[in-house]
Amino acid sequence: MEESAEHRHSGSGKMQLGLSVSDSDVSSFTPLVVLELADDTKAEAISWLLNRIRDKQQNGGAELLVNQLLFPAQDDQKSNPNVFVVGSTLQRLLNGAEDVGLFKEFQDGTMRGFTYANRESFKDFNGDGEGFLSDAECQYIIKHELDTLRAKNEEHVPGYPKLKLYPGKSVVRRLQSKGVLIQYFPLHNKEDLKRLSFSWYKKFKLSFQPLDDIRHYFGEGLALYFGFLEYFTFALVPMALIGIPYYLFDWEDYDKYVLFAVFNLVWSTVFLEVWKRCSATLAYGWGTLCRKKAFEEPRAGFHGALGLNPVTGREEPVYPSSKRQLRIYLVSVPFVLLCLYLSFYVMMVYFDMEFWAINTYHENPNIATSILLFVPSIIYAVVIEIMNLLYRYAAEFLTEWENHRLESSFQNHLVLKVLVFNFVNCFASLFYIAFVMQNMVLLRQSLATLLITSQILNQVMEAFLPYWLQRRRNKKVHKRMRRLMGDKELPLLGQVQLETEMNTYLGTFDDYLEQFLLFGYVSLFSCVYPLAAVLVVLNNITEVYSDAFKMCHVFKRPFSEPAANIGVWQLAFETMSLIAVVTNCALIGLSPQVKAYFPESDTQLILIVVAIEHVLLAFKFILAFVIPDVPKHIQVKLAKLEFDSLEALKKRKTLEDTET
């Protein structure tokens, strides 16, 4: 049993640099990761990198298995000869699981950090451990080992005198930043993908998503996104059920509008507090809640003069923080302000179009002019989406130019830039209509048009277009492989060829951003258009299926990203929730029903609305304090784990004292 399992993962450790097509297809180890170098990479650089990947850990290598894939020559285009598949022995993966701090379920039901010495004490560890680690975990371990492959005494990459290496710095990141390493990505597992696709999106059903299966295949970060998407959709159902009768039965009565705004306030607060608990429950079950954050290495694109890292003591590029701050405040901030000004300018052009359409309708009311009333909002909605897209590229360029050392810092600055612009660009016109023009009919019409148009555009861009492009790409690759191979069955070569040409998944940024904006439409202004929640529920149901299809068939498989929560997006949603309190209180204050109680004193009305708003904000913070972020039973398990760790430390210390 042990011998066969080990062979399945590793086979013989003796492999040549190049293999024939048939040999590579029946490779002696399970290929998990594809590594593609530039087609003009120098032979000595390739040989050096492969030796470092194969070398023993004690010699500074990754101790992984690697084979070269040789594609047959093509008449119409030259194939890249420098494509490699990477795998590992089972023993190496288990040791790697300990190195990366993987948490797995213990025999007593608690989640504990995996150690090879105590492997038999973990729940699902049977025999030699075959099947104990998921494919996603194995691929994450291989990525970790590749990323931590560090330069030793080499001054430069062999064959590239100008490509300097710094002792202790990541070799892979250096090669990637200089374009020698084009990409490396995890391979799909066809059988697992087929099972996941069937249970996830291939049959329409009103049930929960298979989050554990998604996590098992794609990792915790992506599973948490789909968990949040599912939770958000179900949380909107009460809003949708209340909104439908409001819309159908003369909901323009402002008594009802005020009641809906109050319900909106409570919902937006409870929604986020309960999600924290759901998130903690998922993260604990997946072993990421109590997992220590790994030491963060500099980004691949980070550059600067050579200096000494005060933490690690290693030589690495350093960049003065003062220079970065100057770039942020003298270039990035003015650019963002300029973009916001342009957004306001476009908004005023939209209002001019809107007034023209309204005047045209009043002068000559007919079917054509009544349709014309919706045209300005539709054009504005399309322009908003285009501006958001263009700004996103500009924000990425600026954030890259700011030269942030860490990926987390880069992401935080990018998220802040994008959120500020998207919020203003999408909601400024609605705030202007609501509080400057105070035209609830126009607000309702604009909100409905913006929401429906943006959802249609998103579905076209995110579902139909990727599906069509991927079908086209698949046909081209299959046709090319059939022409080259004839009747031979070479599934690995075909799979690698296909996945190499797939789009790279850039993370959950855009997915969370879309949900953030939808949450804004619902929490800020849905009291004047109660069908907003219904539209968002319908959108999210299709979003689950389109996103699932894209992850399985359009994008390369992403590496697993351990995550204990939704990160900076939790703060973004909470900020939107606070703005929703202020907005809904102001809308209540503007309602004719409330104004009727204060016919002669606007000041008194404003003071009362502000007082109510402060009470609601206080209630919101009290609720956040009273509802614990982590459920009690999980707190007990975490405390037990900490107690056991301290007891084990005491025993070890006592044993050492006894021996001495």
C-alpha cells in the first residue's frame, strides 16, 4: 500500500530534462503545477532553475519533481519548448504542510496545526496519508516551496549577467519580475472538476452551494467569496418579500416609505453582524481562523536600491517611504480628485439630458417621448460602467507606480482608490436627486434604470462574453491538437495547452466590488424603489451560476489563498452601512408625512432627525459590541487549543529541566 501510494505521487526521482510526448503523458508523478518560461530563455538558466527545484532542502533546493513537456512542432505557430510540470512526493507534501502551518481536524474534533510527528492523531490520516491533503492544499504547498526558493551565493542568473540575485531573496519572484518566468499555475483535476461542476451549477436547484467542495478544490479565499454571495442573497429575501407588496399595492403612500426605511436601517446592521459569525464558523471548520499569518515577502514588482532588511537581516531592494508618500499625495490624490471632478461633470451633463427629455415629454406626450424619458438614464448607466472600467486601469497603474513593498499594502491602496471613485461615480447622481432636487419620482426612475442597466451589462461582460470566448478558444486548441496528434490520445499535453491559453483569474476584487455596489443600491435608496432587493436577488442567483462556470471552465485554476474572513471588504461594507443610516434618516426627514408634524419649524425637524440618526448609530455600535464576532462554541474550542498548547510547552520545559 505504502509503496503504491508513494509511486503515485512521485515514482522514480530520476528524470531527464526533456521527455518524449508519450513519456510526459504517462509521467511517473502526478503533475500539479505548470511552470512556463519565456521561449528564448537561456539553456544554462533553465538547467540551473530545474536543479534548484529538484535539489534537496538541506542544500537550499525545493526538493520537488519536475518534467519538461515537449509539444510537437506546429506549422502555423511556434510552440514554447520551455513548459514544465511540477509535482512532489507524498512525504515532501506532508512535511510542507507542517512548514506552511496547515490546520487539520484532530481526533477530538478540534482544528490543530498539522505536524508530521503527530500525523496519526489527525482525523482523516489513514495509512501513509494518501488523500489526507486536497489537491488545492498540495498545489498551495508547491507554490510556497517555489516562492521560498532563495538565492544562495549566485551573483546573477546563469546566462543573464545583468539579472542580479540577492542572497536570501526569492528566485521565482525575481525571474517573474524580469519576464524570464512567464507564469506558473495549478492544473485542473478533471475528475474532481467534473464532480464539482455537477453539484455546483450544472443542475438548477434551490439549495445551498457545496462550499466545502469549493474550498477543497479552489481554497478558502474563493470559498469565502461564494459563501458571502450566498449569505447576501438569502439575507435579501426578507427585503424582497416585503418590497414586492410595497411595489404592487400603492406603495407611494409615504407612511409605507418611512416604515421601509426603518426596516432598511435594522436590516443593514444585523446583516453584517451575523455574517461575521457565519464567516468565523466557516473559517474555523476550514482551519484558517486560528492560523498564523505567514511572513510577507516583498512583491514581485517592488524595486529600489539595494539595502538591508532590519527584520530578516537580508539584502534586498529598499525604497524610502517619504518618496512613496510624495507620489501618493502629489500625484495619486490629485489624479483621483480630477477623476471625481470629471464624474461630477458627466453627472451634470446627464441632468441636462434628463431635463431635456422631461420637457420634450411635457410638450408632446406620446409613446415615443415616454420611452425617451428613460434614454438619458440608460446612457448615463453605460457611461458609468465605462468610466469605472477606465478608472480601474488607471488606479492599478498608479498603485503600481507608487511602488508598495508588500502585496497587502498594494491591495489596500488599490481598494481605497477604486471604492472612493466607484461610490461617487455610481451614487452621486442619486444623492443629488434625493437631497438637492428632492424629486422622489426621478430618484425612483434613476435608481431603477441604473440598477437594471448595470446588471444587464455585468451579465453580458461576466457570463455571455467569457462563455463565447472560451468556446471559441477551446475549439481552436482541440482542432490544433487533433491536427498535430492525429489519432493519439494525449490528455496531459492537450490539457496543458488549453489551460496555458486560458485567462488568469485576478482574484475576488471585482466580484466583491460588484456586491459592494449592489449592497449600496439596496441599503441607501431601496426605500423609494422597493423592487431593488428583488432585482439584486435575481442578479445574484445568476451570478452564482455564471461565476461558478467561469471558475471551472474560463479561467486558469487559481492557487488556494488561505483566508479567515473577507478582509478589507468587511470594513467597506460596514462603512456603507453607516452611510445608509445617515441616508435613510435624511430620506425619512424629507418625507411629506414627517414634515406634516413640523409645518413651521424646519430647524426642529432637522435636529430631531439628527438626534434619531445618532441614536441609531449608537444602537448599531452597541449591537456590534453585544453580538460576538465568533460564536461561543468556537471560542471554547480556541481557548481549549491555547490551553493544550501551554500545557504541552510546560511539559516540554519540565522534561528538559529533568534531563539537565
